Amino acid sequence: MGNRITVTINGTAREAEVEPRLLLVHFIREVLGMTGTHIGCDTTNCGACTVLLDGRAVKSCTVFAVQADGRTVLTVEGLARDGELHPIQEAFREQHGLQCGFCTPGMMMTAYALLQRLPNPTEEQIRWGISGNLCRCTGYVNIVAAIKDAAEKLRASPARAGGKG
Amino acid sequence: MIPASFEYFSPRTVPDAVNLLVRYGQEAKLLAGGHSLVPLMKLRLAAPRYVVDLNRIAGLSYIREGDGALCIGALTRHGEIETSDLIRARYPLLADAARVISDPLVRNMGTIGGSLAHADPAGDWGAAMLAGGAEVVATGPGGPRTISIDRFFEGTFVTALRPDEILTEVRLPQAVKGQGGAYLKLERKVGDFAIAAVGVGLVLDGGTCARVGIGLCNVGPTSLRAEKAARSLIGRKPDDAAVARAAETAAAECDPADDLRGPADYKRDVVRVLTARALRLAVQRARGGA
Amino acid sequence: MKVEGTYTFAASRQKIWALLNDPGVLARVTPGVTALTPQGPDTYKATLELAVGPVKGAYDGKVSITDKTPPERMILQVEGGGKPGTIRATGELHLDEQDGRTVVRYSGDAQITGLIASVGHRLIGGVARQLADQFFKGVEKELRPR
């Protein structure tokens, strides 16, 4: 006996019957098969599960899938368009903003929302903005550099800003 | 990791939500931002049989000033308060508090109403509202009633809300000339609960303190008011001596526990230092600076 | 962790001692207790359902009263657990009579493990005192005529 929900994820409407207790992150990973969104803790701390829900960056491990009924979700799989990497993805690659890559999808989704709100962020604003996303590898230096670089790329080519949906 | 099963409701109006509480009583929990409830449910420390999601109710998220009051809808997210131009310009106590609650992702979901109703002694809004002299509006089957924040926190996780009531609004006195406020938090790392935090709200009139509120976070079984410390400043000039005395008094008024965030006497001293700093900052802002 | 506090009753030490040793009273006033069964001299089996806000848990435990010096002192050993965690605690109660009033001083040392210890550690002290307060308020109600 489930609840029928419709979630528009990366631009596509997806329908499913779910238990109310199904977490959004599990819905994304296991029902929809999109495993780019990661689970890094069990305590709402690490932010590896960050997705955009109606344009807001949230920890999808702490939201129920039923809460996303009728709403839009953007995950890391929705960043690239037509086979071309999003400027944020390019920047993370070029600036070596990742090592193991586990925190990276969450970092990039947070960056996506951050840069929408602050197109020309200072270093302090970036550091403050990603303070909900933990990285155990990089020491954050190159992550900050990547986001700064992404900001520059987006200001230069605003048409590349959107993801899928 | 996986919450226990529950039945989920998503009412569209406050009366519908209240009726669900009336029907299911203590077996139901309200879901606002969910960032206190869902972590507890994932650990199965909380396992309500019914969850009533408030997020589809329109008209519970707003920041309005007028008629002598600042009114904030209970479903307003911490992040919305943090970035509100009105709050930043005129209510520094709230602006300061909003930005140190957990982390930016949590602030996108967590709500001021949920935070107050959850009544975690480590919740920043509790101490800030005590400092600001707030009142909350609780809506039950009989309609709304107002509860002074001074009478709101009854115990750890226990408030004056009845089981069939929903906190729908938070109100503060409208900012007046000579008003200042500040909220300072010491935390081990960004996103953590406070080792201790202090909120101050005051109004200066002709150089002396006409109104003072001091709220303390995570140094007692509930959010605390440093009543004696606040009273010691009424009618006085907030000079160094008066501020130091109030800070010492506030430290004596709190009741911290030894835990992983530090021993009790350390936390007491953090309260003393933060109270002094918050008072000085609030006074500076009241005089038109900072 | 250590928990301590005091509670003052407007009654004689004899009266309070009697109440604290009455299993019927304990079954009525212990917060959350759903069953309290004597298991032998000064030993009880207890089941509790404690709710602290949204956190509800069911616990099974054993309480033994050792070292009784009526009417002034007793030591309690508590052992129990449930899904949220386990507890082993030793508590000492001192009863002092002054002008017809009894001051009960309690001090306890508890080892708590499990989920409530790791996740709820910062709250345990406050909650323990809250529960102790509830317990003694319950004892106080027993003083009034029914």
C-alpha cells in the first residue's frame, strides 16, 4: 500500500508508488536508478546527498520522497546538457576540485544553487556557501578554486547556466 | 537508517492539520522542515505512527512588519530570515542568529516554527526569541492563542503547546529607535550545536537601557533567560562596569552540563565572555553603529 | 556521568522514607513505569515507556536497593536497557530532617551506552534531572490525602 507520487527530475516527470518513509535520496538512487547522488553519513551532516528541490539545495537524506510529490528535483545527472559538461563540472575537472569524488556531486549541486544566487561570489561567500558539504580529501582549497572558476565561466557564457529542468 | 513505517498526511489548511492532531493525538508528529524530526526518525528514536506534513499549507511563510510587531510565519525557513533585507536592516539579533543555525543546506529546509516547537535546548531560535521578548501564536481546535516566549519552554523538548496545537506565527515587538541586538555563538565547527551562545536584545533611551533581554543557548535543560543579568542593566548606562557585571550574572544564571562540548565551568565562562561581547555589539548597533 | 540534586518535602523523614520504600508508591510515581514487580527483598523488575518530546522508548530494568540505613540513607543500583540504549547506574539518597521538612539529596553515577549515549549525550544530564524532578513531584503528591 503506497503513496503515488510524481516528481519532475532533471526535466522528466517520473511517477512511482512509494512508502511514506522512503527517503528522497533512496527514491533517487534506488527507485529511479540515479546513483550520482551519494549517501555519506547517517546523521544529516555530510551533504553528499545534496540535490536541488524546487531550486533549493537540500540534503535529500533528510527529506521524504512524498514531500517531493509535484515538485522538481535537479541532481548531478542533470547538469550536463547534450553531451556537454556544465561549466561547474568543467571547472571541477580543470581546477582539480576532487580526489575521490564522493562529495563532488553534492558540492556541485550546492555550487549550482550558490552561483544562481551569487554570480560573483567572494572566497568567503563560497566557503560559507559550501559549509554544509564535507570533503575528507581535498582540504577544500581546489573546491573553492573550482567554484570561483565556474562563476567566471558562467558570467562569460550565461547561456550555459541551466541544467536539465 | 530507515525510519519505521508511518501514515502520511499532507493537509492544505491549518484547520485540516489541527483536525488530524485532534484525531491522532500523541501518535502524530508535525513535519515542517523535518531537520530535527527526520534524523530522529532515521535512528528510530522517534517513530510516530502518523506524520502531518505542513509544507502544503499556503500562507504560513512570511516576514511582515507593521502595527507594532514583526510577524514571521512559522513555516519561514531559517535561510529566508537570514537573507531577508528587512531582517538584516532592522533586526540584527535575528539576522545574527539565523546565519549560525546549522549549515546552509539545513537552513533551506528548517523552519523557525519547527525549531521553536521542537524546543531543543541547543536550538538557536529559542535563545534569540527569549532575548527579543517574542510571543508565539498557537492554533488549536478553538482557534489561535498567544503564548509569551517566557512561558513557552517547559522542559527539554517540552513546550506550552498542547498536543492539538500548531505553532503558526512568531511575533516580536517592532523595532524602535535606539534598538540593538546581537547573537554570538561559539561552536566547535561550522554547523555544530553551540558550546554556548548568547542573544541580546535591548533598547537604549537617552543613554540608558530601557529594555534588555538576554537569552542563553545550550547551557541548561531548556533555552534560558538570563533574567537577573538583564534586569541589572535596566535604567543604567551600559558602560564597561555594568556590562561586566551583567556578564558575570548571566554566567551564574546558566546551568550547563559536562559533555563532549566542554566541561560546565568552561561553558559558564563562555557565557560570561559572549554575554559581554553581545551586549557591547548590541549597544553599538543601538547607537547606530556596526 | 554524574547527576545530582535535591528536593525538599514538607513532611517528616519517616514519612518520606516509608513512601520511597513502598512498591505501590514507586509504581505510581516513577516516570513512564508500566510495571514494577518485586523480585525479592528490595529488588524490583521494571518496565518503562519514557517519552522525552518526540523520543519515545521502551525499557526493561532491574532496581536493587542496597545499603539501607533507615531513615537517612539508601543506595540504589539500576540496570536496564531498551532499543535506544542501556544504563547502569548507582544512586545514593540522603534524607535530612530540618524543622519538620525533609531534604532529599540524590547523587548518581551512570554509565549509558547505545544510541542515546552517542546521539543524545548532550541532553542526558538535563533529562535525568527532569525525570528526577518528576519522580519527586510524584512522591510529593502521595503526601496529600486522597
